[in-house]
Amino acid sequence: MRLVTFCASGVLTVGRASTIARDTIVAYLRRKDFITEFTDGIDEPVGKEQAIKEFYGLLSKTGFDVKG
């Protein structure tokens, strides 16, 4: 979450640092249990859904294609 927030801030310029950050984020997203780990500690289903929506909204701000 912190790395995605950092990328969304626009601080990173296009180049090696942004590529490393993007690759790291994609690696986490590709994990089969990502959603389970991301929502670990949130007890209510509504809270989990809200956290996921906020995260994917943030991903969208960073320029990630969240539709695929």
C-alpha cells in the first residue's frame, strides 16, 4: 500500500526507480493469495470490500490497468 501510494504521488520520474517500483507492485499483485493477505486483519466483509476498492482506486491513479 505504501509503495502504491508513493507511486501515485508523482514523485518518481519515469526511469529505473519507477520501473523497479512497478515491477515490485506487479509481483505482489500476481500472488495467488494477495487479496487474502491484503485484507488480513479486517474482520467485516464490508470493511474488506471497502479496502479492496480503495486499493484498486489508488492503483488506477498510478496508471495501472486494473481491468485486466
